[in-house]
Amino acid sequence: MPTVETASRVLTDKSARTQERIRAAAAQVLTERGMATARLGDIAAAAGVQAPAIYYYYASREELIEDVIRQGQIGTETRVTQALDELDEQTPALDKICVAVEAHLRALHELSDYTTAAVRNVGQMPTEMRARMQADQRRYGRVWKRLFEQARDQGELREGLDLRAAQLLVIGALNWTPEWWADSSVPLDTLIATACDLTRRGLAADPRS
Amino acid sequence: MPTVETASRVLTDKSARTQERIRAAAAQVLTERGMATARLGDIAAAAGVQAPAIYYYYASREELIEDVIRQGQIGTETRVTQALDELDEQTPALDKICVAVEAHLRALHELSDYTTAAVRNVGQMPTEMRARMQADQRRYGRVWKRLFEQARDQGELREGLDLRAAQLLVIGALNWTPEWWADSSVPLDTLIATACDLTRRGLAADPRS
DNA sequence: GTCTATATCTTGATAGAC
DNA sequence: GTCTATCAAGATATAGAC
């Protein structure tokens, strides 16, 4: 019998599918309503089960939410690093940053609710959860940090630019898009193009780049 | 006896002060913990009263939270519009945008917890609250919209730039700063300078501007 | 105006049948 | 594995004293 290994349990195929349904439902509810008002009953209803069924897979509501947010973070990071890995080694760093911007936005708006659930709830996490998640966040942050440092070292950035501030402002612009994009009439490709454009021109040393 | 008029009640000075204490405590707790985990008891403790005292001023927890978020939104808008009003009429639109960026960031990080509480919880509001708040949000959005339109009409923006996407990306970059700035070692002035710089260069038609 | 005491309600979580 | 039924905890909200 094919099995899937998770944190603390060996699950059959059917079981794994049900867990995935619950997790996906949680991601959807967390995206729409936020951690504040996402009740276990809402998640269960969206998954088509009764609330107690969730406890077969998760020890607590918190554990479920943490799993969703982690999936979202990892999903974003995976998508971005894969996109970067496909690039030629000597791609200019500013081009790499644009690729990262596009991949991050596509992860948020194309991939699934997990990524959106993650960014929309990461600031609401209780402190212990935040602590457990820190390693993942830092690792993803370093991906961007490296891009910015490469850009600087290759002379593609404007002199005197504060790297950390610039990096977090760019990521912030992307992470805030779930707050408005779905309600806007802006096509995803336009959003991506505008974000790449603002980023590139905002950072570049060479005015014509 | 001097009085202050609020939504549905005439309050004495002392009463008004207590309400302000409760509101400020709520702003602080909402900023630190978020709507999800902000209990009424926490707010009361931070205000130095017992939980039931809150019901003398607010009919419900929701009403209190809504008041805090509204104060924060209005505070930001006021600060930004005042800063803009102080400018000379024929200030270049891109300079106006920079002034707005600075005022928005200072409102978030200097003014009080209200503004931070607002941006950090605006996405977690229940739907009815969101509906009631929409008018305020739209009005503030129009302030920015007008700036961007001025910039475009005066030929200061790059051709083909999607105004709506650009505007919301810029605001998003600012609104996301509460998620990281306090933990960073970036001085506020550096944050502001970087944000102005990225925005200006990102938007400008003239590379040397 | 604010407190103590308490009622009420919601919801996360468990027990146990199937 | 998932359900029905129920518990326990914690929060909002109210009553009434002061």
C-alpha cells in the first residue's frame, strides 16, 4: 500500500487526500477571513467534514494553521528559487530580481490559497508559532538578500542605496498585493510588468537600464 | 461643563479621557497581537480598567475595534493631506508623491499605534465592518490617485505605466513596513529616504529626475 | 463611571459509537 | 476515519451595587 510520510504519522492514500482537502480548505478560509475569524467549523464545512475529523490529522487548530502557513511559505520560496535556477549563470542581477518579482507574484496569485494565506496571516501569528517559523522566513529572506548583494557587487545598483530597506520595500509591495489585486481590474501580467518595471528603475544605477 | 460630542453620546472631560485611554490601549494590543488574539481583557488591562468598563463607551468589542481602525485611517489621511496642503501649488507632482510617501511612513511609525493597528488589521475585518469602512478607504485612495494623475498629466511619469497598479504597489510597500521595520536596524529617516528614492526613480519619465 | 458577580454564548477539543 | 454528542474553557456581555 502506497504511503506518505508526514510529521508524525504514516498515512494511506485516502487519508492523505482527506488531509489535503482539510488543509486546502483551511488555506481558503484563512485567505478570505483571516486567522482572527477563521473558525474550525468553517474550515471543516469548506472541507466537507465535521469539525472533529480534523483532529484525526492535527492535534490542534494552531497546528493546522501553522501547517498551512508553512506550506505557503515553502511554496513561494520553491517557485522563486526554481525560477532563478533556470536562469543562465551570468544573467544580470537586476534581471534576476525581476524574475524573482514575477515568480513571487505568480506564486501569490496563481499557485493556490496557501501562499496568500501565508502572507495575509504571517503578521498575526502567536509568538511561539512565529519563533518556529523564523528559520523558513530567514532562509527565503536570504535568497533575496543574495540577489541584492549580487546586484550591488556588479555595480547595477545606485550608489548609497540601503540594501535592507530597499529589499523589504520591494517584497512589501508584492506581499501587499493580495489586499487589493483580486478586487482590481488589473490583469496579472500588467501587475507583474509594473512591479518589475518599478523595481528595476527604482534600483538601477544606469538610468537607461 | 466642557463636553465632547461623539457618535451617540455626550461625554464629560473625564469620560472622554477614559475612552481615549481605552482606545489607545486597544490600538496597542491590536498592533502587537492582532485582531485574532486581542482579548477584551487584555485591552482593559492595558487601559487600567476592568473589562466591563469598556461597555460604558462601546456597545461591543467590534465597535471598539472599528473605532480604532477608523481613527488610524483618518490619522494617516489627515497627516498626508496636511503635508500636501503645505506645499506650494506648483510643486512638481513627483515631489508631492515623495511628500506623501514620507507623511504616510511617519504616520505609521511616529504618530501612534492607531495607524499601525489600522494597516495590520484592515485585512482581517469582518465583511460588515469592511463595508462600513469603505468610504474612508476610498477617499484616501483618491488622494493618491489624484497625485498620480497629476504626475501623468504633467508628463512626469514614464509612458505606458499602469497608474492603478503603480499606485497600489507603492502604497503596499509602505503599508508592509510595520511587519519588519521595528525589528530592523534601519533608521526611520533611511527608510523614508529609500522609499522616496525607489518611488521617484521607479515612476519618473526623466532618468535624471 | 467603574466595579464585582454572573449569565450567556461561542468554539476548541474530547469521548465513544459505528 | 468520521460521526454524534458533549465537555470545558474562555470570551463577550449584562445586572446591579457603589
